[in-house]
Amino acid sequence: MARIQDFDGMQYCRDGTAAEKQDYAYFNQQYATSTYEIDHNMCPNLIVQPKRDEDVIQTVNWARDNKVAIAIKSGGHQYSGASSTSGKNIQVDLSNTYKDLMVLDTQDPTGQDKALVYVGVSNQIKDFNAYLKHNQLFVPTGQCAYVCVGGHGQTGGYGQLGRSFGLFGDHIRIIRMVCHDGIIRDISKSKDPELFYAILGGSPGNFGIITHYIVEVYQAKSYLGTVSGPNGFKGPHGIKGLWIYSPEILKSLLTAVAQMADDSNVPRGFDLCVSLLSIDFPITILFPTLKNAGEWERIQDKIKGALADQFLEWLNGSFPAVIVLYAQWCPTSKDDKYDETVDEWFNKFRNLKGFFKNETLIIHELEEDMSQMTGRWIFPKQREFDLPYVKRTYSTNSRTLEKDGWVDDVVGRIDLIYNPHHFLHSNPGDKEYEVFTHCKLSVQIQCYGGENSRFYLNKDNGTSYSWRDSSVVQTLDCFHDPGVKYKQYAERWQAKNDSIMVGPSSSFSKQDRRLLWGSYGDWDLGKREIWEYYYEDADKYQKLGKARDKADPNGTFTANPFAVLAFATSDV
């Protein structure tokens, strides 16, 4: 393949010399490679790594003139592999191109409680968060440390602060983008509302190559409690908890999730997320205090008291499956006080240690400003387990989760893989034993809904993120050992989940409502039966399609099926 001329960055060709192919194989790795490299043909003809704007512009012009499509990668975490492409198409790898960070000294103040930050799309969440912390600032982001802000903004940026402050993408004010004609433009709600709308939530990577965002962030000093309440707490306040997996504990925590989701009047400042991680997860990265020898020994004594000797022998020092709780309250107005009602909410989680003494490993109480607390919720690992996966992300707008029995349903599904009973009371070759020993789960279940939720109230802010009426989002990711047999275990488990979590008789959601960052199954957004999972209605899809037609008239940014169809106005 002919390389791009006058390009200063690196270029790696699929069909080069043996040494070049070796380099290509290294740089062609991303999150979805373990699962979709073959099925989705994640093998671009050329991978280019621009050094600066001129390289990006040269690439766009070259691709347009040669009728080649571009896939754009910043962090490469899209579950279905949409950051890649195949055939004669190329991948633009921005992972090290745009790492600028600057608090802007604007003449048009956004208010004393806010600031504007210029951020390059190559910044990972952990680095962006650390920069904001240094400046006593914060903004909602997702929890995965190694996701880059480029794709994060286009797909929403779901995270721990979703109810209290909304999505990361809700805070993007200007998008700096290299367009199909090679010209750099600043896209804003005021200057180009249709394109701004489409980029933020519409069809990620299919409008141009984004280089930077200007993001409106919050001053941490403006979100501090002023009156001491129970236990002397003022807020912001949080609990970061850790339990050995137990279906009873999980049921208690998810009942709190269901009750919160079912109550549309929960005040804005509350955020709640329950996660589960299988055996062998390096838990010290989430709870660094466990690196202390004395604390580790205390925790090991609890584990020995909670689990059967035979199972402990099989664990052979590995950490057991765990439940992780992130619970947070932030005063979002001058009238918010850490009072008895707030303390009672936290007591739901504190009191579990009285019922589950050995299973309760850690309950950390956090009393600090939001610029510090947001970092507590970040997941500092590239991926949960270094294995192939079968993923599911479900969302619902149900307000009757507790009454409909969702808690029992989801605990029952999770318990099929997590419960040591399947190891202790089955034999090698039995399905229960094989699934337990060859599959691992990473589960995340979080509240987003309510009349006071910023996730909901931001619905008309000029972005196109779908399903703003969601009350709960749950991610059930099943990682499995390599091999067809183990993949089938994971697929069968997820197929049953589909029948329980979605459908007319489902306790969770009557409608299949998917999210762009959590895509699974058929990824062709040109099919009505697929795009209906991701967008509310045909009017929205056609509006996005018209923006696609205008922004990508030559198909330069249509590198794979995960793209809204471009509609000319006459076609609509």
C-alpha cells in the first residue's frame, strides 16, 4: 500500500515486511481485539499515528482523494471494535497526538462555581481527572481510567456522578474538529446546533476527526457543605465498600438500588453504584490500603472465617469474588445539608457489617471535596480480565423494579457464576462446575433516574444521547477462557439474561434499550431492527442521518457498519 506522503508521524502497513508486520500487529491491539478481531475484521490496511494537526489534515485529504475510509481511535475501548476497520481503509490512532490540557482564562465568565478547560482527545480519564484535581476542579466522567476523552464525549461519559451532575458529554461546549474537506472548525451549539447535536450522542467517529473539546467544569469549593450534621459530616460524603460475594449481601445492596430507582423524588445529590468482580481480580488497585501488611492480614482472617476450607484451598491465595459499593452524596445547592435523612441513607450500607461480619471487608468513609472524591471512583486497570468476553449493557425506565422482582432475577443470574457452591457441590465436567471455573464476571449496576436527576434534566441541552428517562443501567460482562466451548458457556448465560432482562414480561425492561458505548450483537446501525435499540425513534435517526450526509458526503468517516446511515434531505 502506498503510504501517505508528507506525513511526519508513524505509519504501519498490514502488508509490509516481516518486521513491519510485527509492528503492525503490536499497534493493532485494542480492547475488542480479543473478541472481535476476526468476526468484525479489525485489520485496517494502514495504521497512522499523527504528530500534529498537519498530519491529520493530510490524512483526511489523502483518504478522501483515494476513496478510502478512516476509523478513528483515541483510547480504543469501544466494545464492538468500532475504532477499527478493514479492507483498504485506514485507522487514525490519536492515542498520543492531542494531550493538551489548559484551564482557560476567559473574558466571558461561566460563573463563580465553574471554569472552562481545553482538553485534547488523547487524554485518558485518569490523567484528565488528576489535572482537574490539581486545579480543585471536577466534572462527571466514566470510571475506566484508560478510556480517552475523545470517544468518551461522543458516547456520553456515563459514570458515578450521573445523577448529581449528568454525563461528561453534557459539559462539552465546543468541539474542535478536522472536517471532511480538511478544514479545522469549532463546532458549538450556537454556531452549528445540528452538527453539535449529532456528534454528542449520534454516531461516534462518523462526522470528522475531533482533536479537542472545551469542557465546562465545576469549582470544588462551590460544592462544600457548611453545616455539620450527624457524625460531624458536612459533605460531600461517600462510602467505598468491599464485601466477599454473598447473594444475601448483593440482594440487600440491589434492593437499595431498586428503591432509589423507583422513587422519582430522590434529591439530586445522591449517586449509587454496585459492582461485582470475579476471583483473581487485583483488588489492591481499588483499595490501596490493602497493600499494608497488617490490613492485608486482617482481611485474610475474615476471608478464612467466611469461606469453606476446601474452597480456600482451591483459591490458593487468590482473592475471592467481591462486591464493591460506591455511594456518594454531594450538596448541590446552598439549601442541601448533611442531615438525618442523608445519614440514614448511608446507614443502609454501614449496617451491613452488623449482619455480615466476616463478609464485610472494608467500609471506607470519605469526607472530602469533589475534586478529590471523583478520583476514588476511577477503575485503574486497562480491562477487567485479560480474556475474551460476551458483554451486555441493559437500561430501563422502569419505576417498579422492586415490586416486579428484578432484584431476585438479577441476583439469581449472577449467582449462577459467582457462588462457590457450584465448585463445592459439583464435579469437573458438570456444567455448573465448568462455568464457575472458566467464566468470570464484571458487573456494574447504577441508578440514573428521578425527576431531580441531572442525567434526566439535561435531556434538552442540545445533545442526542439516548434514553434520558433511564432509571437504572446495568452492565453484565462475562469474560471466558479461550476456546469455543467456554465462549458457548458465556453466550448461553447471556442469551438467558436477554430473555429475562428484556421483553414484555421482563422484571427489568419491556424495551431493548442499548447504549453506544456498551454495544453488543449485530452492530450494523444501517438496519432499522438494530438502530431501534440505540435511538428512540425514526425522526431522531433521520435527523442524525441528515447531519451525517452533510458532514461526511464522501463516506470518508464511514469505516465500518457501526454508523448511522447518511440521508440526503431529499431522501428523508
